[in-house]
Amino acid sequence: AIQIPKTISEEELSSLKTSEKFDDSLKTEEYTTPDLNAYPPDYQSEDYIVPSDTNNNLFYAEQASTDLSESYDAKSLDEPFFDETKQLNLELSTELGLIQQEYAYDQKGSNDAEINVYITITLTKTFIISIDFTHYPERPVITFPDEVKKILRDPYRTLNTLREWSSKKPPHIVDLLHELEKNLFFIKEIEIQSKRISGEYQSKKIPNSLTALKVHLMTYGFKEYTMVIDLESYPNPPVIDLSPELQQIIQISTTELDAYKNWKENESEPVEIVREISWLVDKNSRINFEIDLLKDHYKNIKYEPSTAILHVEMKGKMKTEDLTFEFQINLPIDYPMKMPEVKVVNEFEI
């Protein structure tokens, strides 16, 4: 058989020649080591310091360490383990922190324990209480405004916290403020009762008083009467001071008023007493007005306020001109809303 030799293309020949040249270059290339001495030195090597180097005292010196420990031991023996002044300041800081959580206050000076505390009872009433508790746990020194003294009399006696203060088992300053606020809080209720009175009647507060009102009553014939009502004893019945003219027209004492006699603590309200007085003024003013009208025609008229009975003598006319008629008029409690009862007292023949 005849074998035909393979032919090699030109591309294959060129790649073979290139690989041969690459191999020759690898064989002929030599690597040379650079000469470090040919370059100038850029830095100098630093000497490392070791702790054992006695010529360098950078880290510590054995002798100095010994002296430091000795001085520390001597100082620690001289100082007390418990600093009483720091403990006292801690107590004052604790008291101040408790106050700050619940009340607004101002510092009076450089002493943190001298402060003005603001106790707000209503939207329009705030009391400023000056407290000095520098010597706590001893009893604090408190300056009360005059308005508080009028309400509590002597706070050092009326406030249990102050009266029973013990430096061995002292209460917190904030506990004292709680009791004071509770005692003053009744002013809020008094303000509510005052607004109920002023909502129905013309009234104004008495100067220098937190609990008293001056009430003006307008009555029949547009005549004005005044009275002073003091709510300091609330929820007990108020203290009422009537003007002489008003006392004369209602004709009974305030303790005889139904609203006063039937007073129920925590249920009755002072405005109920004012209403009854106002009603008596209207009623008796109307009666007095009608009596004055009767007097223009009849001479013998007698009125008994305690029984609300009116006696009238009337002379007859024409056929009865020789007769005198005696009438008794019983006025009901609700007069003039209810009709009076009239009857003839004497007997006669026509």
C-alpha cells in the first residue's frame, strides 16, 4: 500500500517556529541579584528598649515603684474608709431628688438644702414654702406664708410630721410636703363651693381671706342686702354674718334655718343656706310690701313672723258699719307661690 505523507500547513509551521524561539529565550535569560550597597541608606535601625534596660527609665524604675507603693500604703492608712461629709451630702441629695420628682422648686442660694417649694392647689392658687433642711436628719426650718398660717394655725403643731419629728427615724422632706398639700387641698373644694355661690348670686372674695365671700342679695323692690359667708369649716356648716337689715328681714337666726339644721357632712352645700336666706328675703319683702298696702286702708294690722299669721280688723260699711270684722290670714311657707288661708275670727249677726 502506498502511504501518502501528511502535509503541514503554513500556520502550523509558524506556531512551531514561535515556540522554538520562546524556548531558546528561556534558556539564554539570566537573573541577577541587585546590589544593596549601590543604594543610599534611607533610615537607620532603631535600638529597641527592653524593660531590663537600666539605662532607660521609660517604663518604670524598680526603686521608684517601691517608693510609690510605700507612699500609697501610708496614705491609705491615714484616710478613713468612710467619709461622713460625703454621706451627709448624699442624704441631702436624696431628699432633694425626692422633692424634685414631685414638686417645682427654686434654690435660694449657694446652699442646695435651702429651697422654695411651689405647691399648686388650684389653677389660680400656688403656695411658696421656704424649707431649710441643711441639718437633716434634724427637723427642717420652714417658713410658711400668712395664708397657710390662717388655715393651719400653727403648722408645727397641726402637721403630724413636724410635731412628731424624730432625728433617729426621720421622715423624708417630701412626706412633710405631702401632708401639707393634703391639708391645703381642701381649698380646691372651697373654690368649687365658692363658684357655685357666685354662679347664682353676686359675690366677691373678702380681702386677705381664702374662704370668705361677701354675697349681695337683690330682692323685691330692687333692694339690696349683704351677708358674709365663711367656708373655712367646710364640709361642716359655714359661718354666716348677716347685716343688721338682713337679719331684721329674715327674722330668724341662721342656726334656725332648715338648711342649717338638716346639714349633712359631705352632702350638703353652702349654697343651699344662701338659697334659703334669699328665699326668706324675697318672701318677707313681699309680705312687708303687702302689709304696707293694707295699712293704707286698715289701721289695725298685726303680723306675727314666727307663726306667719296676719291679723286684720276691718270696719263694716253701710248696713254693717257698726260691726268690726276680725280676719286671720295664715301665710303658707311657700307664700307667695301658694295661696294664703283666710278666716273670720269673731262672731256677729247681720
